[in-house]
Amino acid sequence: MEPEKGRCACGRHTKDASVYVYRSHTDRYLFHRCECGAEWTEHQTDIDPTDPVSSDEVIEVHKRLAKFEGSIAELLERRPA
């Protein structure tokens, strides 16, 4: 099941679902489970932590963090724009 427009079939917000993360060497899987029992999986290509980061990327992250208002949980669940 893949939720539509940020809501589960039961009407709850998908951001309220429990999330379990599994990381392999190349991929990351996020297993979501809503309180109603519905489940869905999100697949992401994992980022290699050994890849170099440019100074422009670091500056961009700092700019976005400076504008962010919310909890650390909200920050960690945000998807790249």
C-alpha cells in the first residue's frame, strides 16, 4: 500500500506512522506502519558517507538549517527539496 497525498487510507497523516529503517551497502529502506495496521515501504538510494562534500554543499545545508523552525524529529524526517 502506498499512501496518497500524505495520508493513510484510514485518514491519519503518514508522518504520524512508525518508521523503521534498514540500510544495506547501497540502499536504504524505510518501513512505515500506521496505527490502523497499514504498512508501506519507501526505497531510497543510500548516500556513501565516504563521498567528499563540497564547501558549497555545506553552505547550502547551513542556510537551510538557519531557516528551519521545528523539532529535531521533524528535521530528520524531511525529504530533500
